[in-house]
Amino acid sequence: MTEPALDIAISVRNLTCAYGPRVIVRDIGFDVRRGEIFVILGGSGCGKSTVLKHLIGLYRPASGSIAYAFPDRGGTLRMDREDGQDREAILRRIGVMYQGGALFGSMTLLENVRLPLEEFTDLPSAARDFVARMKLSLVGLEDFSGHMPSELSGGMQKRAAIARAMALDPEVLFLDEPSAGLDPITSAGLDELIRSLSRSLGVTFVVVSHELPSIFSIADTVIMLDKKTQGIVAQGDPRELRDSSDNPLVRQFFLREAAGAEVT
Amino acid sequence: MDKTAALRIDYSPLAPDGLVLSFAGRLDVYGLGRSWDEVLARAGAREVRRLVADLSAVQGLDGAGIGLLLKLRLDKEAQGGGMELRGLPERYRRLVDLYNPDRLKSAPAGAWGETSWVARVGLAGLALGRDLRQMVAFVGECTLALCFAARHPRRVRWKDTLLTCERAGAESLPIVLLIGFLMGLIMAFQSAMSLERFGAQIFVPNMLGLVMFRELGGLVTAILLAGRSGSAFAAEIGTMKVNEEVNALLTMGLDPVRFLVAPKVLAAAAMMPIMVLFFNFASLVGGAVVMLSLEFPMATYTSRVFTNLDMTDFLGGLFKALIFSLLVAGVGCLRGLQTGTGAGAVGQSTTSAVVSGIILIAVTDGVFAVSFYYLGI
């Protein structure tokens, strides 16, 4: 495999994801450019979350390669390496926000955000607290640092999960369905947060979503997966796809038509 | 990580009352651990009024690095001094502006304030009172649910009940038999060794029968039930509580006590006497092994085991066991329903189910001992 170009953060080639004999996506490839907001979209069950879980190393791909480029910290690392040697190094440089937030329910918000700092750095305790509070202030939750996750609303939990994912200043942030289950206003606020973090931190975002308003508001590039073809059906700027794609699947998705509606 | 980018910090005084901190290399979360406290201590000295942070040689800056700069500024401003950033590379300017120091000034407020130990003792007392009241209320609810089951037997969830019978009863048979056998063996052996001095080994079977049937059979089986099934009930209902399944039942208009608790309590009560019978039988086998090895004939053993035992002892033992099973299953379910939020809460209610179960068994057994004595049973 050739080295990815400098402005590419993640390079995926010939990736096949399968659970045992059941193939979910077959032979897909895409590049995520550094600093962009990259959205993986598609209908339910098309394999969006599966691809995400392979990207973040929760599952090993059936075949294909996933390469991360960290030019200032040691070059290209391969998530799919057989010996798993690069996995740890990659995991330290990426952050993940899970769909439900996945905050630890027995810890306060501050403790949740502080946990990666405790585990991976030798900062003194007061410094960890201060940095954790800074991260919480980034998502507007500095006044809730002593609260337990169960005392917060769903949107606040997701924001806190983003703060935790950012604890170690990752270069790539993965967000699994950030706007799922949120009201339009909270969801728009979260989109705004993602955009501003992307602009000011220069972090690369990989987002799994099927919420159209959110996709149009944040995405620089999208790829659309499809269940039937088990692959990518469209790739590019979401607004262009909506306006000019002649692929019926893409039109269906963006124009919110029910499956089979074009038959009538 | 390459060594050239390691963090270096130089301190140089700035006349008349200032200090210049020159940072070089990577000012990041991995490099700051060793220097954070030192930087804060040197820069925080009272005589330093003016602080200059020179960042022109910095090759990397992340949240922790900005954290240090913010902390230095906040501390110095709190002392009445000031800080100036010098040579901040343009690409980090936006990153630094992202964080608002004013938001970080105040110390974080916890959701709850600190409480003194006097208040905590009071709160613990209140919690105990609340718990007792809930237990009494729960006994009432259980009784209602069981009465409802007796009046409408077709509306009892028999499938769940049978499943619980299998899990709590049939599947516990191996451990009940094993513990029963070992208890009988140990009791018989220890007492035989003690009674040997008086030549009274012949009375070991009498004692064993009485002790097992009147007392230990029910007690030990109930403790096994508490450890094996009371905890399982608490964990199952507790997980349902955490996942809001209990709330779903409530909003469907289904009473969780009738729906979840009654089948478990019924199953435990139905299985308990059978488990006690198996336990007692296994303990007699254990005793027989000891007596046979001491060369007493089997006929002597079997004829003496029941001489001091009459039907009231046997039935009394079973009755006690039945009550124990109701208590253990009930308190297991109650702890499950009292589960708070989060995964840790399930663990707490499981522990609490076993502990409260055993306490209730011990206390009730004492009550039974006294009342049986006065009733002449």
C-alpha cells in the first residue's frame, strides 16, 4: 500500500466488514481529509455504525486496510495490522462519542472527563481537574462538573461525552449519531458546537448520521452506504448530491421518499 | 515521539519584579506532567508581579498547554499581578481564544454540598426509617398481590413462576445436596469426637435428626436461597429498573409487584420446602457415613435418628423455612425495585438483597425460637 498523501487523515482501501459469515459492507474505499467534517450516512441497517466500529478498532476488518496519518507524531499507522501494534497508538490520538454518550454513570462529569487524563498522563491531580474543567467549558458544561450523568438531559450528556472524547486533544473525533434523539434546537446547537470545534481546533470529524438537517449544516464530504449493494452509492458534497445526483437511492434519501415510492 | 520536541522551560528574571518563562518544544498533555507544579510554584511566588510567557520556540500546543497558560494568568490576576503572552505562533492564536478564562475562575460547585458528620448520622437514621417504612409497605403490597393471585389464579404469570421454580429450585439442587451432606458429616463427626469421652456416641443420630429437622435445615437452605436466588431477583429487577422497564410496566398500568414480584415469591415459597427436604436427607446421609465409619450398624442409626423427633418438629421446621423463603424472595425483589440509576446501583442492590436476606433470616429465627418455646412446640 502506498503512503497516504499529507492532507489525508484516514485512508480506507478495499475494506470489507463482516460479522462472521454475514458481510455488511464489501470492498469500500474512501479518504478523509485533514480538518474536514466527514459524514457517513445511509438508511438504518446499511452498515454506518459497523464501518465506524471498524475505523475505531472495535472490530478487525475481514479484509482491506485502514491507515491513519499523523504527520507530526510518527507518520502512518495501520489499524488493520495483524499484530495490532499500531492500535494502541491510534486509540490515543482519536476520540469517540458513542450514540448514547456512554458516560460512566457512577462518576461525575468532571471525573468522566478526567479519566483519560488520569490513565494516560502524569499531570498532577489539580492540573487534571483544571484541564477537565476547560474541556467542559468548551461544551458549555463547566457549571455541571459535579453532577452525575443521570442528572443531565440527553443533549447535555452528549456534549459531556464530546468533552470526554476531547480530553487528550485527539486529532480525529468520531461521533456516532450526535443528533439522534435530540430536539431540533438542541441538535442545531450541537451542530454549531461541532462546526466551531472543527474550525478552531482543526480537528478532523468523522460523523455517522442520518439526520438530514444536521448533515447539510455540518458536512464537508459525505459518503452514502446502501444495504442492498453493500457499498458506497454516492460520495461528495451533500448539497451537490441533493441537487444534482441522478442516483435514485440518493434522491430517495435526500428527498425523504419512502422506498418504492417512485414506482407509482 | 522524537526527543527534540521534548518540553524545556527556562526561567529568567525581568527587572524590576517580573519573570520570563521561555517554553520550547511540545507544550502538551504528555510533557507537562513533570513541570506543571514547578511552573506554578515559581511563577506563583508573591514577589513576581509581572509574568511573561515566551512561546516563540513552542512546537506544539494542546489543551493542557493552554490550561497551564490560563492557570498562570488566573493565579497571577488573583494576586493582583498580570501576565503577557509573547511570541504565540499565529496558528495557535485561535486555539487559545477558544477557552474563556472567566468561566474557569470560580471553583467547581458539586451537585451536593459537603455535609458534617452530625448531619450524616441524621441522614443515615432517616434513611433507615425510610427503609423500614418501605419494607412494611412492601409486605402489604406483596400480601395484596398474593391475595390477588389466590383469587384470580388464571392471571398469575405461571410461565415466569415455573421458570423461577426451575432456576431457584431445581438448579440449586446440587449445591443444596452438597452443603447438606457436608453439614451432616461435619456435625456428626465433631459431636462424635466430643461425645466419645463420655461413651455417648450412640446419641449422635438423635442429635443430628433433631438439629437438622428443627433448625439447621431451614436456616442453611434459606441462606443458600438468599445467596443464590435473592441476589438474582435483585439483579434482574434492578436491571429492569435501570433500563426503565419497570417504568414501562407502570405506564402500561401493570403493577410491578403483581407482575414481577408475585411469581418470584410464589416460586420461592413452592420450592423451599422441597429444597429443605433434600437438604435434610443429604445431611442424614452425611451423618450415616460418619456413624458407619465408627462401626455402628445402619439399623442403629436409622432407628435412633427419629426417636426424639415428632411430626411437630418436622412441620415446624418446614413452616420456618417457608417463612424464610418469603422473606428472602421478598427482600430480593424489594431491593431490585429500590435500585437507583446506573450500573453500580445494580451491584449495590444485589449486595443489599443478600445482606438484608440473611439479617432477616437470623432475626426471624430468633423470634421463632422464643415463640416456639412459649407455645411448647
